[in-house]
Amino acid sequence: DSDAVVVTAVKLADDGSGDVVVRFHEAHGARARATLETGFAFTALTVTDLLERPLADAPRPDREGERITVRLRPFELMTLRLHRRGGV
């Protein structure tokens, strides 16, 4: 919901689990806040690196149901893995 945040990928996870990976970045060189809303239920979300490996020390986005609120630094790239109920 923010024109400063650009979604660059929405895809299934590479491991075949049926999880959905969403990759996006801040494009205007300023701090940004954006809300992502999915059209499907998911049980959990994980912040990952570009190879879809969990980042334990990464700040966790706020979640309310199917709405995820993220805060990005200037030009920050973020990848989220959404764990779907029941997989594929």
C-alpha cells in the first residue's frame, strides 16, 4: 500500500513446501512503512535471506491476521516466507 515499496517477486518456495515467498524493497531512498495483505491463510511468517534461509536476528514484521506491516530503511530489501496451512 506504499508507492515507495516495490514488490519484486511473489513465488512458491524453492523447497517445494508450498510456502509463498514475497520479496520487496524500498525504492525512494527514505524510510517506508507498508502493509501487505494476502489472499490466503498462512500459519507463520519468517524473514529470510535471498536464498530463503531464515534470518534469526531480523526484525519481525507486525502481523494481524492476513495483514503484514513492514518498516524498511532506505533501499532495504526484504524477503518474507509465508508458511501456508496444508502446503500446496
